[in-house]
Amino acid sequence: MSQSRNIMALSDVSANLKIDESELRRWVRGGLVQSRESDLSKSKSALFDLDDFKEFTGTAHNLGSTKRVVSFFSGCGGLDFGFRAAGFDLGFANDFFLDAVNTYANNLGPIDPRPIQEIAVNETGPATVLLAGFPCQPFSNAGSRLGTADPRGTLFWETLKFVEYLKPKVVVFENVRGLLSMRNPDGGLLIDAIEHELATRGYSVGHRLLNARKHGVPQNRHRVFIIGIRTDLNLGPFNFDLIETAEGKTVGEVLAKPFGNATSAEEHWPLSPQAMDLVNFIPPGGSWKNVPDEKLPARLVRIKENMARYHSPNFYRRFAPEEVMGTVTAAATPENSGILHPHLPRRYTIREVARFQSFPDEFNFLGKSVAAKYKQIGNAVPPELARRVAHAILLHLGIAGS
């Protein structure tokens, strides 16, 4: 290899293979291809062997170029939308919440509306990647935190049946940050048990807490991704450093772009008269703490006197235009979601909240009520975060661009 005649600068590799140079640099940073230099950071003119890149891109032929996704707990389709944008084919999706099912079908295609327990393992078709975003409520700090005592916490075991049968190359589980602190009845961490179960089924497993803001989403949103790579592929555990980073836009930047459909753009859940009275005292960047005590309802005065009991930093929070949006929640109430527009006395509209989640403006949400649409958006994985995770998986498998 050292005597190869194909030693060249990265820009020349880019021109030769017709692959963007920034993409090649991600491969190098992720350790997929090695520089001829001992320390790439010390040399902007580092040299590479073209054959190394050809060998990496050639693994697509060895691994197969199929990119079929089987998805459970798909919701309105944020995770699936991102994987499709990265080049995957959506083969099978499943959720049984009717509003989310209708939204998914309207935007992405067929989705099975049955409970997962009623689906046979041979009904989904093959899977290159199996996706599963377990219901958030049992593990969320914003929910009951019942964990495995909640029947929804057992849905993980239902998903494992499909992992065992389909043997996908990659398994992707997504959940809220609270999963990292949840414990099984035996006292062990739930995250450790999940990774152990995947490992015993033939996967190299790792997890990472990702903040969507660091991956191009205009929102501070922490989510746990557990990713398993089938061990017989001999690719090692997933390299999370391959996930492309970029700072998310501020509130002002997100709202600056006009909406094309005026009717859709204005759809929102009106505030109650009491909430409207409070909002008038809250400046951009402020919260309920800016409201004079004499204007607060008695229940809020009690909370203010005992803040140790109340842990939400977004209680009647009004993010300023220069700030990044806080976590979009399913409830969309002023009490816990930073849902207040910085200048207007109202909640964010459906379209505004969807933008904070990185959904494109043409993605239409269906539901029996406006609140049902907020819920779908708040429960979704941001599509842009999903796209970057999916692209990194393709890089790890060696089939990006195939």
C-alpha cells in the first residue's frame, strides 16, 4: 500500500470519486479511512491513498445495497422521514394511534395500524434497519416515570421478537433522556438490560445521548439513541462520531421565513383567558417569574414559594428571538413547554412548532383536534436529526451513495 501510485490530497480524491470533500473528511474523522499522515490535524495538506477510499466505497457490493427500513412505534413519521431523506426505503411501518397513523399515511405511505402484539414476525418483510421509538411516557421526566411497571414498558420485548426473526443489519432504538436513569425491578439500569438483550442476539451495541440542537435542529432536545450493528458484519460497534454536527437556528431565524399557506400557518390552540393575562407580563426571554405575585393565581404563588417541588425550567417560558427553542413537548401547554410566541400573545402555531422539530412546511398533520396535532409533533423524532443518524449508519455500513 505504501508504494501505491494513488497517493494524493483529499481534494484530488474528491475530484476523482466525485464525492464532496466535506463528506470525505467525515469518513476520515470517523476512522473509516486513514490518512497517510500520523496526525491529520497538524497538516492541512495531508495525503491519502485513493485505493483506501475505493476499498471503503466498494464494501457496498459486499454488504448488499438494500436499504429497507422496518419501523415500529412510528408515530407521525419523524424518524422514518429522516431515514427516507438519507436514502433508505420505507418497507413497513406500524403505530396504533389513529391520528398519527393518518398523518403518516398522508405523508409517507402505508402504515399498519394494529397493536404490535397482533403483528406476526413474518408479515413485515426483510429489514436492513429496524427502527423502534418506544412510547416515551413510561421513561419521561415529563410523564409518570412508571418505567417497567407500566405495561407500555414491556413493548420492548415485543420488538425483540422482530429483531430475532428479521436479523436486521442495524437496530436503532430511540427514547427520552429519562431512560438512562430508569431501573428494572431487580435494581439494574434499564439501558444496560436493553443493550444486554441486543448483545445476546448478536449485535455490537452502544448508546449516546444526542442533543438535536447540535445536529441541525433548531431546538434543545435530548434523546437517547441505542444502535446495534450485527456482529457477523465485522464492522464493530456503531461510530456515533460519524453523525454530522451543525448548530440549530435560533427562534428568530426559524420564524423569519414566511409561510406559504396563510390558513395553515395560523392554526393554533388558543390560550385560556387566565393564561393570556399572565402572558402579557412576560417579556421575550422571560417566564412566569416575571409576573407580579398579585397577578399570579394562588396555585402558582404556592409553587413559587416551593420551587424545589417544581422542576420544569420552561414553566410559562417565552424564548427570545436570539435564543434556541426549548424542548417541544406533546402537551403544548404553557406550564411545561416554552410554547409561547416571543412577541404575540399566543401559543406557537402548528406550523411554527413543526419547524422547531425540523419538519418541512409541506408535511401535513392530521388529527381530530389541534391539540392532537401538537401531540404528534411533540412525540416525534426531529427528521433532520434522524436524517443525520441514518446517513452515519450508511457510512458505517459502507453503502453511502450506493
